[in-house]
Amino acid sequence: MKISVKNLGVLEHSEIDLSKKLNILCGANNTGKTYMAYLVYGWNYLCERHFNLFDNDLAINATQNKVFTLDLPHFANFKDMCNVLKKLLGEIFNQEDAFFQKTIIEVSNDFQEATKNCDKLLEERATRYPLPICESLKIAEDLSRLSQEKSKYEYLAEEIEKKILKGKIKVNKYGEIQYAPSGTRNVNLPMHVSASMVKSLSSIVFYFRHLAQEGDLIIIDEPELNLHPDMQRAVARLLARFINEGFKVLISTHSDYIIKELNLLIMLNNPDKSEAKDLQKKYGYQDNELLKPEEIGVYLFKDKHSEIVQVSQEGFEIETIDKEINELNHAFKNIYFSLYN
């Protein structure tokens, strides 16, 4: 399944293949990555809330307490769904509808068309924040109740706590998230005095412990935020774990550490090279962290559009990041040797 869009914010054109298990959006700031991530969120939101549409090519993750008033009683195919999605863009991005007047959305599916009908679509409009943020706030307001739910993927939450956070994420009786550092007793730190890394990752720990369902799509904007390079590499390996557990993942990233770590996970998954297993063991990579190049979609956003980046058994390269790193290295060497040698 592919979703494409024209004239969305700064984007003149972009297309993403949602059948990939991992989609990676790269590019400089203000090139449209967040626009595309929000659009994918909106598509999945629409499918789950109003169509109960699931197939092998579509994965959903959304909460269950918001719908919208529309003037179309039911829809028969993807074209109709795209029209509805366009009507929802004002809600998704918290913008005036006129902002999306020239936007064109298309979805193609090689397997089947949607034939579900939609009943009444109800309830209030969100007015302060874009839809993904509104949904996050609704979850935050109901943590006490949601923490009573149990997900079969709790072990993934425990992996994040053990490998990265070095402590436990808890919800107290007042519905507040707290952090208990490993090796301490009766120490439960509120989020406002916890490390920025803990703040950033506490929500995904909560998700895997209480909300995660098989086949969910996980969208993470810049998973490298607040993380030291070693933790960025660890997060890349966790993303691969999520994929190999049956989730789909979409990320936007500026991190060369995450990109290089993902490339290692691709290169090591090479049964044609006898040395691959030895290298995997030498550097401590697990089988459930390895990635297949054909399951990964990479997109470089620049010049008001996105272009497909080829992914091979050797991984992939992001030219804009590599260019800056090369220029920085060249400048550093030139300045250092000019001044100190």
C-alpha cells in the first residue's frame, strides 16, 4: 500500500510505501517530514476509527475516544477514503481547512479495495493542538485507568528499562508517571526531576506495558532526541526488535548514529557471507535485531518533495547528512593542522 500527497504544507509531492516494516524519513529541517508523518497518522486513524479496515498491508495504532462530524454517511473505496482524509486535515494539523485546498491525496493497494461502510461520525473538534498531540494528551489524562490494562508485549517495555533507562517506569495512584532508578529502594522520581532521556522514552515504555497490540504502527519523531550516541545506537537496535516482533515502525531522524546502526543490522543479515555470523557474535548482535533490506523504505526530503533512497545489503546512505559530516571533518582537519602542526 502506498500513500502519496501533493501540495501539503512545504511538500509539492511525496509518496511512502506503507507495506514496508520500517519507514525512515530523513532530510533537513522544514522539508516536510513531519507533514508526511502526520498524514500517515491521519490515514491510520481514519481506517481504524471509521472503517475497521485491516489487511496484511495496513497496521494501526490509535486510541479509541475521538471521532469527527462529517457530511458523508458512508464510503466504498480508497478514493472516497482519501476525500474524507482531506476533510480531516484541518483537524490532524490544527490548521484552517483553506490551508489544504490544493492538497491531493492518493492511496493505492495491490491487494484489495476497502468495501466497508461507515456509520455515523460524531463528536467535537480539537481546537488547540494537532490531532496526534491531542491523542497523546488524552492518554496522559487517563494514565491511571490505562495502567490497569496489560499488554502481551510488556517484555519489550522491560527491555527498554533494562538496556536504556536503567530503571522502572511506574504510574502512581494519582495517575502520574514516575521513574525508579535501578539499585535504589523506595525512590520514585516524578518526571519533572527525571533525566530528559527518561522523559522522552517513558511514553513508549508505558505503551508496550499497557497498550501495545499485534500489528500496530509505531510513529516516532526523532527517536534520538536527548540521547547520547551510545543510547541512540541502542534505540536503533530496539526499533529492529519491534519490527521483528510484528510491529511496523515509521521514524523521522537526523541521527547518523541511528542510520549507521541500522546499516549494521542490515549488513549482518547476510546468509551468503560465512563471516557474518562470526561478526554478529563478536559485536554482540542478536538474531532478533537483524533487518532485511527489502522490508525497509527510506526517503530523503528536500526541494519540496521526497525521493526514494535505495536500500541494499550494504545498507543505505543519506547524502545530506554525509555531506555535512564530510565538510565538518575537512574543516576540522584543515583548521587543526593549520594552527597546531
